[in-house]
Amino acid sequence: MLNKYARAFFTRVLTPFAAFLLRKGVSPDAVTLVGTAGVVAGALWFFPRGELFWGVITITLFVFSDLVDGNMARQAGISSRWGAFLDSTLDRVADAAIFGGLALWYAGKGDDNVLCAVTIFCLASGQVVSYTKARGESIGLPVAVNGLVERAERLVVSLTAAGLSGLQTFGAPSWLGVVLPVALWAVAVGSLVTLIQRVVTVRREAAEADAAAAAGGAAGASDASGASGASGGGVGASGDGSGTTAEGGAA
């Protein structure tokens, strides 16, 4: 849902920066790689140590590379299948690092096995949600549904909550500590709902596609049968005529 509005806004904001990088000879792939490396480093260095605020700040500085690289490719007219593949693949790596870092925190000094499990579920379900759409499209289905919680929602909710919880380090109220657990539960439930939405959509679209294919095959077979029957009748009439002519000639 956020993709529809936030992506368009940030694309306009980041367009001048993307143009600047192109003038300096920076490639979109380089931005993708550096951005992912920054997200992974920030998540896996700060989060397991409980430094949630600084982890979020570091990740935020790099996460917008996901918008900058695509903007650069469009401006330069060099959009490619490889670029799209690289971007999508590294998005999964970045997501895994973010939720993996939080899971390490809860498995260690955070000392909460339940929230560790919830965070791992957020990680896994997010990957599967992305996979269902990609797999459905790869077999020729439109997968015409986005779902309740997409990647943008997962990141915004989780990172905002982690940043707020991290403010306790600077003397913020202790009740902010519940923000991240609530956010992770919300992302987990929302991801599950989104997964179900996409699976149901793919099932419906697959059934419709199979039915259309079967109807088309039956119609094609019927047309072929009718054409064959008409052709056979013509041959029979010709044969009768030939026989009559032959008999008349013999007489």
C-alpha cells in the first residue's frame, strides 16, 4: 500500500541525487551493491548489540538506494533484466539481515525466545510473500493482488518501531520498549494475511487459466472434427460421382 504513494514521492525527491551520481559516472548496479552492503552492515552490527537506534539510522541512510538505482537506470535509459534481477535478489538479502539482526538481539541479550521466533517468522514470511508473486508471474499468471503488508510496510513499521525502542538508550520513557514487540507481531500477522491473499489469488487465476485453456482445446478439437467431417463427405460424394461416371462409360 505504501508503494503506491511513498515510492512516487521519494522518486521525485531523489531524482536530482540520481542525476548527480550519473554525472559522476556511478552505475546503478554499484548503488545497489553499496546500498545493500550498508543495510547488512548496519543491521548485523548494531541490532545484535541492542543499539537499535543507531542501527535504524545506518539502515535508513542506505535503504533508499532501492529507489535511487532504479531512478538512475530510467534516466540513463539502461534498464535491464539483469538490473531488475540484481535489485530483487539483494532486496531479499537486506530484508534477511534486518530481521536476522533483530532475531539475534532477542536470542541474545534481548532474552526473549518468543519474540525471536516471531522475528524469524517475519523474515521467512516476507521471503515467501515475495516468492509467491515472482513464482506466479513466472508461470504466466498476473497475480493481481498486492496484499495487506508488502516489503515497504514491513520495513517502515519494523524500522520505525526499532528506532523508537532504541530511544530508551537516551533516556526516553521505558514504555517505548513495547513498541517493537507490538510492531513485530503486527508485521507477522500482516505477512501471513498477505501470503494467504496471494496464494488464494494464484489458485483462482490458475484455475481460470486452466479452464480457459481446456475450453480453447475443446473448441479447437470440435472445429478440427467438423472440418474433417466436411472434408470426408466431399470425398464420398466425389467417389459416388466417379462410380456413376464409370458405370455409364461401361454401359
